[in-house]
Amino acid sequence: MKFPGIPENEEERLKSLHLADLLDTGADERFDRLTRLAKKVFQVPVVLISLLDRERQWLLACEGLGIKETPRNISFCGHAILQEGPFIVNDAANDERFHDNPLVTGEPYIRFYAGYPVHLPDGQVAGTLCLINTTPRGFNDDDIASLKDLAFILEDEFRVIGMAMTDSLTGISNRRGFYRTGEKRFRSLTKDNAAFSLIFIDLDRFKPINDLWGHAEGDEVLKVFSALLHQHLGAGDIVGRLGGDEFAVLATQQAHADAFLNNLRKSVDEYNKKSGKPYNINYSFGMLHSDARRYQSLGEMLKESDEVMYSAKRRKRI
């Protein structure tokens, strides 16, 4: 059996996948109807929308199988995301890459596989739309064109979801997106007794930039700062613009929160040094570490981290 390779941009790909908040979700009719349609069009028993996480294949939608995930290292989709176009296996039992794969020798007894890579709005590959049959079959150019069309429809759905959850100016999560993803991440981390951190950030003296140099310049500051925040996120971390010049970061590993802040400080200082602007970007922050006995929701933790941040901002004014 040949194990799938790892994309060269794997860490950036995983960061985008986690920020998209498509993993570990419940049933969604917009995706289920696509798998039902594909099953009818291609007359196959199994159709999957598969997302490739670091070590697992998460099934966003699944028609014909009663599972939600499988190991990535035995997945066919792990091979499919490594190329731009379709990945076709006409008879897995006679393919040296897959003939002894446990998904071929056991349930679901894959013989035929056709997968088409699907991308997130930022261009990163998320996984595949794929067809599975228990008997070998051919797959002609018309079939490939139809599978491609369905894959592009799926990408359009990703784009619609992304637009609703994304701040149009900065490209990071908006308030709605941050709360939706963050609350789910908060519950999961709390349930697992994981140590995580929440950082509330507010730009210092942002209003004078708008007043003195115009709103276009203020917008540029927001875009630059958002890009720097995003740059230093770890896999699983999320960032959002909560409104105006307020931002929040959920660092899913408490040990990495200080490193994030140190790297952000260095990047902002470097930008200020080289930008040639008549002002500097400065900010204040409040950071809290997880405490299941004290914080019952992301909202509670955000409220207190906001208060910690404003205490830090007031001290600067003294």
C-alpha cells in the first residue's frame, strides 16, 4: 500500500481548513443534497465530501456510509488532494497503490474511486468530492466534466459560507464568524480539559489616524494589522475582527499564546520601522487563560478579557 504524500503548504492548508470551521459539524442539507445528487447522477452506492485534517479524513457529508471519519493515511482522498484535476482509480484491487489498503480488503470494499479536489475561498485545498463503487468501472471525459461541475458548486457553497462569516475589509472572521467558531472551539477544549488562552486586542490611538489622514489610511491600518495577526496563528487558532478596531484571538494551546504575542510585537515593530508612515501602529491587549470553573462560555471570557485590555490601555495613559 502506498501512503498519501503531504502537500508542501500543509501548515497553511490546515490553518485555512480550521479557520473555515467545517470540521466536526453536524448534518447540513446544503451538502447532503449534493451527495444525493451525485449518487443519482453517477449511479454509485457511496458519495463523500471529504475534508483532510492533519491525521484524519472528516466526512462533511456522506451518502451510503454510516461513518464520519477515517484515518488520513489510508484515505484515497489523501492522494487526490495532491493534484489539480480528477483522481481516478478504476480497479483498486489491481492497483499497486491500493490493492492491500484496508478500505479495499475490508469495508467499504472500494474498487472504483473518482475524486475531485475542492478548494476554500482563499484557494487552499480542503478535500474532495468523491465517488466510490464496490465494482470496477470506467470514467470518461463527460463523467469527469460532471464531477468537476459538482465540485465547483461545492466550492461556491464554501464561498457563500465564508462571505457570511468573514469581515469584508480585512479578510479575517467577522464578529459572527468568530463567535460561531470560537464558541464551538471553547466547548470542545473545555470538555477535553485543554489549556487555552483568549486575547482581546484594541488598537491605540486609531481615531486620530482616521481624523488626520483619512478613512482610507485607517482601513489600511486595519488590513495590515489583521494580516499580522493571521500570520502568527497556529493550526487550530482563530482570529476575528469584533468591530471597529477591536480584535480577538483564541489560542488553542496556552503554551503558544506568549509566543504569538511576542511574534506579533516583533512584526508590528518591524512594520513601524519600515513603513515610512507618519504614525505607528500600536495596540493594547488583555489575555486570559482557560478556567472551566470560572468561564462557562466564550462570551464570558471575552467580556473579562476586554476589561483586562482596557485596564492595560488606561495604564498607558497615566
